[in-house]
Amino acid sequence: MGSVQIVTTILAFAITAVAVWLAVRAVMKMVAVIRLGQPDPTRFGDPGTRTKTMLAETAGHTRMLRWSVVGAAHWFVMVGFIVLSLLVLEAYFEVVSPTGGLPLVGNWAIYGLVTEWLAILGIVSILVLIAIRLRNRPTRPGGKSRFTGSTMWQGYFVEGIILAVLIMGFVIRGFKVATDHFEYPVWAAPLSHAVGGVLPNWAAGVSVAALVKIVISMTWLIVISLNVTMGVAWHRFLAFFNIFFKRDPGANVSGLGALRPMTSQGKPLDFEEADPEKDQFGVAQVEQFTWKGLLDFSTCTECGRCQSQCPAWNTGKPLSPKLLVLSLRDHAYAKAPYLLAGGGKDLTGEEKATAAQLAHMDVLALAEAEKPLIGTAEEGGIIDPDVLWSCTTCGACVEQCPVDIEHVDHIVDMRRYQVLIESSFPSEAGVMLRNLENKGNPWGAPQNTREDWTKGLDFEVPRVGEVDDFEYLFWVGCAGAFEDRAKKTTRAVATLLNEAGVKFAILGEGETCSGDPARRIGNEFVFQMLAQQNVETLNEAFEGREKSKRKIVATCPHCFNTLGNEYGQLGGEFEVVHHTQLLAHLVATGKLTPVQPVDGGVTYHDPCYLGRHNRVFAPPREVLSSAIAGGDGASGDGGLIEMPRNSERSFCCGAGGARMWMEEKIGKRINVDRVEEAMSTGAKTVAVGCPFCSTMLNDGVNGKGAGEQVEVVDVASVLLRSVKPEQAPGDTERAPAAG
Ligand code: SF4
Ligand code: SF4
């Protein structure tokens, strides 16, 4: 070993020792912070499926490839990062000896070939990602950036380091070529040979370049170890765990559909026995999130995909799902020293730490602990109430997140505490909650008017109890029973089912609200009260039937989601379909035949709780396409025209998450934004599959004074017009002209 190699070896191992020591400390700190969270035993089941999903999502980049160029570039960078680790390891042999290399594979031309090309593609890809970050920089004039609020230097730092390390790999190989110590032929390492052609024949070059590469790599490790909240770097390690422990192990997108039940100490809360002095009611302190919640916050890469799709953020509200996650992450890590030193409040609000413990605590951590989790900027709050209440629970953030963060569950957990313990929520929603408790529906309509929609139909609508050979129980829903526009959809569906010869029956006055608005606003108590009552009624209606014969058809996607995905948590197992699914089946099997083509062009608005939350994208489109064609292959004028934001990336109407019953005081109205998009297609008909979307989009059309040009109408009504053109006019949902 020459004198140069002695120096390079000592320096390389010294900086590595420091970096590794700091990294171990950082990992221990992160584990300690994550362990502060509440237990969640549901995250460990089915490890086989979890492993398969985790491998598919990381190796296949299944979530990111939807962002085509970014996804492909990120895949090469990820693979490049893994290869890079091997090449950094190789550098330790090269600082010791210019001819050094990895044992076993180091002299193998195929290894040389693979690493050469992965490094080349890695360099191209990282340049693409840097260009994308620059093009989308928040300071760019005009346009919205998904990076607004992200810590930009960290992104550039990580990308710059990867680029530098990959380039140094070619410099090392170049010196090996120049000094005639290179094992791989030109065909296996063409770029390395080209670099070697321009480098001097300097014997120490390999070891010095290898030292530079190690110093760059270890600088990266030191910087990220000193910044444990640097998600843009740490997600490379944490994403595997976050994906593995996702709520729904086999699902591509986890954290949609059902909400996570309310738990205390890892067990679902039973309101008959729950005691707010002993049981946790939602989340009031950051450590009351589960450990998976804290892992979620730690894993955020700050990519801003969630933010770019959020309807609240896109219409000027203060809510960005990314900034919410980052605020919770930064707060958790800043408060952690206080919690780890024995601090914290018990459920009655009493301090757990002794005076002696408090006296020795980090003052910054103590100050952080004093901040309310929900509070305005003046109160020093971490999450502003306007942020918390702006969420429509549309799920666009969850859908987009490449590392499977479950934003909606966290938002609703914070709402639960605010509603159940603090009674603090937008006051206008109080009327809705009172109506649910007293009348069993959000409008406060008398229960004995639930069947009014059946009046005037030219056939009898059977009730459960009067008949017992029904195939489907038709769940009408509160909107479908009481709201004038939605009643037309209910009538259209009943007429079509009758026309197709489907045996169905309704509960009539036996039905109450499914509980969706109560649950999404955070009032789990009212939700459970309504849900238990409905589960009892439904179990009685289906008594003696196996699950596959306990079929329900619902017109409201919120009821569809709650009955199908959430009633199981309370002992109600049913096969629930949305009316568009059943209608698509009836058309496909020839039980319904569209005859009259629909003219003027039709666009379809995906309801969040049907599409994103439950993956029902095709059936409504199939129904509409058949109606547009009008049977016999005759093509309606204009056809089905997709809006730019459709299917998984559909834009919310603004009514979900109980926002239907809250005033929208900040920014542009979400429904207006969506209506403008729908009108930009030029379609005369905007088809919907949800009574709330219908109300919101009709209001938006009327607000724009376009009620005479554009019609918002349910998919069922579109089909009815095509199947029974002579009957349909009475069942249209034409919005009254704005006045
Ligand atoms: S659920 Fe929808 S509204 Fe709520 S934060 Fe996510 S994207 Fe925004
Ligand atoms: S999409 Fe996920 S990883 Fe990206 S900023 Fe949002 S929460 Fe963080």
C-alpha cells in the first residue's frame, strides 16, 4: 500500500465511522419516535400478502408509473441507488488499492456491463428528475407547483449527491482504464473506456477518486442523520415498511373506502362502555396517532402529488394534505424529547411528568408540547381548524401518494376528538347532526314521508315484509327519499328495475340514514347509533339468507360505501352494489334495451365514493355509452366525452366528508371549478351517479347561469330516457334556470 493509499484509507474509514455512528443514532431516534404512537395490532396480519404487495409496489413502482416519465425516471434512480450502494462498497477496496474491486463479481464482465448501464440510465434519470423539480419550482412565475411548501434544498441536495456519486463511479473506472487496471472490455463498459481516454495516467487517481466518492456518500449520510425529518432521503428506507404495514395489505391503494374504526389502546371503541377519562376519543395529541400514523408522517417524500390533486388546495383553501402531514411530522419530532423523557398529558389533561423531570427537559420540546394540535396560528396550533374542516375526504391524496400514506384516516381521527370531546366544528353542521339524532336523516324530514317518492308510479313498489322473495333490497337513502332531484333518480331506478323484471323491495319507513355524514364529520357516536339500528333492520330483512343472497342496491355512493365496507365492522355483512353496476349488468344481459340515442354529448363526473373509494369506474360509463348509442349501433351526437380529470384523478364535487352541510367560505367553490371543467367539454349532459354530486353540480351550473344549456342528471335517468323515451320527461332532473 502506497502513502496515498494509506491516507485515502484512513480518511475513508474515519468519515465512514462518523457517518455510521450518526446514522445508527438517527435510526434509533426515529424508531423511538414511531414507538410513541398508539398500538395497532391490525398491521401485522397476512405477512405473505404484505410482502408481495410491498415488493410489487417497490420493484414495479406500480403507484408511481401512473406519472409515466417521473415514475420511469424514479425507477431507474431507485435501481441506480441500489447499484450505487454496491459501487460505494467497491470504493472501499479501491481506496486501499488502485486495482481493488468487489470480491467474486468484481472481475466479471457481466457485472461491469450491468452496473455501467444502470449508472448511465441513473444519471439520465436523475437529470430528468432535477429538470422536473426545476420546472415545477414554487418560485416559478405563474402556475401552481406541487412542491409549494416542500423543503427544496433537501430535494436538490439528495439529487445532486446521487448525480455526483454516479459520475465519480465513471471517474474511478476512467482512472483504472488510464492506468491499465481495468478488467472490463469496451463492449461491457463503453463510457468508462471513453472517460479513461481523456484522463491522465495517474497511479493514485483511482484511490483519490474513490475517496472523493466515499466522502460525498458519507456527507449525504451525515446530513440525513442530522435531519431525521428529511423524508426526501429517508423514504428510501422507510417506504418499504410503510407499504408493508398499510391498512389493506392486498390493495393497491390502501386507506380508501371504509374509515379506520375508532380505537383506544389498539381496540375498537365500544360506545356502550367507553369512558372519555379512560379511553381515547380520537386524536388530540400527536402521540395519540397510532405508530403507523407516525411512520406515515416520517415517510412523506414531500413530492406534493397529493397536494396537486387536492380539491381544497386547488380552490384556494388552506388545506394541503402534504403540508398537513409535514406539520404533524415536524411537531411529532420536535415534541418527542419531552415525551421520551416521561412527559405527556393523560386523558384528563393532567401532566404525567414529575416536577423534577420537567425541570430537566429540553425547553424547545417543552414549548412544542404546549402547542394545541388543532388551533389557529394565534393559538400556536399545529393544524388550523380551517385546514381540518376543509377536507372533503375525497381520497385524491391517498390515491396519489406513492408511499401509501393514509391521510383521510388521520384527518377524521382529529375531527373525532374535536366533535366528541370539544364539540368544536363548523356550527352550521350542528343542524345536520341534530337531525340525524332526532329524525334519522340529515334534512330533518318526517320519517313517514320516506315513501313519498313512490307516489304516482304506475307499478307497486314492494316493501320488505310484504314480499320475501326479493333478490335486491333497494336502499333508497335519505337524499333519494327526501331531496327532490334525487327522488327522480330513485324513481328512475325503480322504473328500470321493474322494467327489467328484477325482484326488489324497499325498507320504506324502516330505513334511516346510513350514518356516513356523521362518521366523516367525526361523530362516531351518532354513526354507531344509526349503523347499529340499520344493521339490525337489515339482518332481520335478510334473516336465514347466506351472504351472497343478502344483496342490496344503493343509488347513493356514500350509502353504498358505508353499507358495503363499514357495516361489517358492526356485524352487518351484505353484498352491496351501486345502481350503475346493476344497470350495466341489466343492459349487458339484454334485460334493458336502450332505443333512443342521447344527443348533445355526455360527460361523466365520477363520484369520489363510487370511483376512487370503491374502484367503480367502468359500469356507469358502460350504461352511458349504451344510452348514447341508443341500441342498434346508432351513435348519439357527441358521445361520451371525458373531462381532463376523470376516473382515479376525478375532481371532487365538494360535498363529501359532510362538507355538504358546511358553508364553503374560503377560496373558489369546488363545485364551480368542477362545473367549469365539465362545461369545457362542450357536452350538454353532465351525468352523475350520486345525489350529492347532483346537488353540487346543479348548484354550480345554476350559479353560472347555464341551466338552460347544460343539464346535470343521474346515469339512471339518462338510461331511462333511452329505454323508455315516452316516460322519461317526468323523471328528468333539469336544473331550474338561475334566477
Ligand atoms: S381527502 Fe381530498 S380534500 Fe381531503 S386532503 Fe385529501 S385530497 Fe384534500
Ligand atoms: S403524495 Fe404522499 S409522499 Fe407525496 S407529499 Fe403527499 S403525503 Fe407526502
